Amino acid sequence: MNLPLHMVRPHDRRAFLYTIGLIASAAATKGALFGSARRVPYFDAYPFQLGVASGDPDHESVVLWTRLAPDPLQGGGMPLEPVEVRWRICADEGMQREVRKGTVIARPEWAHSVHVEASGLQPDRWYWYQFKVGNEVSPVGRTRTTPLPNSTPDQLRFAFVSCQHYESGLYTAYEHMLREAPDLVVHLGDYIYEGKTGDSQIRKHSSLECISLDDYRNRHALYKTDPALQAMHAGAPWLLTWDDHEFDNNCAGDISEELHVAPQPFLKRRALAYKAYYEHMPLRASSMPRGPHMNLYRRVPYGRLADFWVLDTRQYRSDQPCDDGNKPPCEAVFSADGTLLGREQRDWLMKGMDRTHAKWNVLAQQVMMGRVDRKVGPEIAYSMDQWPGYEAERRQLLKYFAAKRAQNPVVIAGDIHTNWANELGPDYDDLRGAVVATEFVGTSLSSGGNGVAAPKDLDKLHSENPSVKFHNAERGYVSCTVTPKQWRSDFRTVEYVTRPGAPINTRASFIVEDGRPGLQRA
Ligand code: FE
Ligand code: CA
């Protein structure tokens, strides 16, 4: 099933009210301002078919994103020249009380994407924004700044999500998320899948595996044409990090899962994937890629209530040990050279957590930290693509949590298309030690198609892994409500993803109390 294009309509084109003076001065001074004349392009089709997005908010600014793409699935359809885009941000939904405005150049070398860092905003409040090019206006997006750095807000409501394979399911869960009106959406990776089109899927990638820059751009554009995804982007600011499929399945640093691929061509391809990723996400200029490198790890504070430590466990990791897969731990698992974070990111994280006063420290990252035995019976098998494949670094981090230099560590993860609530401790998996942190792993939004509430051998999984307090294999996302006294996670699941209109359920809810790591059923 292919969704029709042109589904996205601006809420109200008349809402984009320019003063006569602004039109006149822009027309008269455009050449003088930017050094070369830029004609206003005529568009055969609506140029904002990919919608709008915002992200990486702080207490006085936020990134506003769009990309001009009248022909989004075939390279974008823009002329190979820079185009001036106007933007404005307002204090009201009706776009009457303008707070800031400006112009930005959409450049062909960046696929006519724009990333505006709108600043001078008030802390802890909603804003509405819109773009205009020529006579065309974008949909109106809603975004929010974070509270002042030294304030302690009463509450933060955010949702986290991952793994939105386009072919295997509809994004109905985003429709439910939008109704919850979260302050923030955190995406933990697999925003796109790079693979070729598959059989018996409900909608199609319609292309081969992504290799070229155009491939990755068209794939991002295809995903962004989904109306539910667009609406959620237009409904709240997002914090994003990637996992493997934004580039290549199970990649580890410069090492491909395919043995015949050498590091150099692999890094060349990574540069293209990272560039297309940046072009399509509301990221700050500090994340602009340089060749095959792109800085995605960052701290995003929400007043003193929470620090989001957004991590990148793909770009700097060492190769999966023991030939990847679910394996009994071989010697390499315990090697001090094994790393998911890389030394620089790990030092940054631990030094940063030493200094923070945040009540909750959220590790927003890709892969499960819980050491879960995935093999039924006396044999043991851990996932070598996740933290248990990198046990030395995993224990280093858990021992750091045990030292309590940062308050209330909570790990959030995605990647494995299933829900998990886990208790974490350096020795907790064999029940000798204390719980020092709590982990919530969110299921996929759509990847894997319709799920099941109780996966096979669920009882055995629980009896062999007492640190796992909940496991489920439906599709959905996790909603979190965070106050100074407690953290609450609701596992939200949809009943199906292969046809529209799925209702939503809350499959389980857990509370973590301030100062008391571990899970309590809500
Ligand atoms: Fe995935
Ligand atoms: Ca076992």
C-alpha cells in the first residue's frame, strides 16, 4: 500500500501574515543582503511535502527544520541553486504574536534543507513556527523550550520511540502519542531502514539497499512523507540519535557486518548516510557531519529535573565480539579494549555526570544494558550487539552508578523491537549485588509487523532472568512522566500495525522512586 503524496496541508496558509513592508524590503534588498540575486522559484508541486520539525531545545532556543522538496521521492525536484526561505516563530497558535523571524538559505549541497536555531525565546513554554518560500507556506509546527537551567520544574512528560520500519507497519502509534501531547519526543534510532524492498510487506521502500547519497535522501524523504510521523514532528520538539539502520545493519565503527567490505569504502558510504541523516533531522550546527564523522552525543538538560545524556553507541564502538549474535560470552567480552562509547565519549559522560545536579540522569541510547540470557535452558547466550557484548565497559558504567556521583540513573533504549523493564547492577544479573540503575527498553514503532503480548517462553525468560520485570513484543512506544519525587513509565502498545486505526493500550506501568533505583509496578 502506498500512501498518496500531497496529504499534508498547511493548517492555514493565511496564517502566514507578512507585513507589506517586509515583502517590499525583502524583494528590494535580497541581492544586497546575500551577495547574489536569488529568484523566487516557481513550484510545480507543494515544496513542503516533508513537513516541518523542531529539536534539541534549550531554555532560550530551539532548532527549526524543513526541507524544500516538491518531488521528494526523486531527489527533491529543486533547481541546483540556493533558495531563500523565510521563517517566523510566534507565541500563539494563531501565528499573530510574532517573537522572532528571519531568512535562511536552503542550499542544493544540503538538499535544500534548513536548520534554523531560533533564539531569544522564553524558557519553558510552547511556540509555533512556520516557513515560507515564494508564495508557499509550510504547515505550522509547535515546539517548546526547556525550563531555566537552575529551576526545578514540577514535571516533564516525554515519549521515547525507536525502529520505524516503513514497510512492515503503519505509524498509528504516533497518532496516539500526539494525543498525549508530550513536551518532548526522544527517538533512539532506526529512524529509517537502509535495506532493499522486501516481500509481502504492507507498503514498499520501492528501491534497492541505500548506497548513494541520493538513495539515502530518497529513503529519508519516503519516511518523512508519512502523515502520522509528520504530525508528531509538528507537535513537539524531538531529541534524536541514530542506531545502525540509518547507515548499515549492525555496523560497528568502521566495520561492516559483511566481511568483504573494507573500512575505507565503508567510511565513504557512512559519510553519505550521515549527511542525509543531518539533512533530514532538526539538529544543531554542532552536529553537522564532517566527512564520515558526526557528533551526535550531547547533554540536554531539562532544568534541574533531568539531564538527557544522548549517546552514540554505533560510531565509536569496537567490533561485536564472539562473531556477533546471541552467544555464550567469549573472552573478548571482558576485554578492556571492547567499547560501545569509545574513550572520548565515555570520559565526557562520566566527567559530565560528576558535575551535574540533575535529579534524574537519563542515558538516551540505542542498545539494552540489561544482561539478559536469551537461551532457554541451562545454556547461556547474551546479545553481542548490546551492552553484554561489551561487559568491561558495562561494568565500569554500572560501578560508576553504584558510586552515586550522579542521582537516579535511568537507561532508555530501543533496537530489539520488544519492551523490557530491567533492574541493573554490576553483579545484579547473578543476584549477588545491589540494584544501582533502572532500564526501560521501548519496543519498535512498526518494525516486525503485528506483535504479540506474550512472546514464546516468557515464563522461562523470567525464571532465568530475575532482573527482567517486564517483557512484551507488541508495537508502540513508552510514555514517561518525571517529577522530582518519581519517574513513571507507561508501556503503550497498539493492537496491530498492518491496517489503520489500531487502538492503544497501556500494557504495564512502572514507577521508580527518587533515590531508590529499581522497579515498582504502578
Ligand atoms: Fe530496528
Ligand atoms: Ca539459559
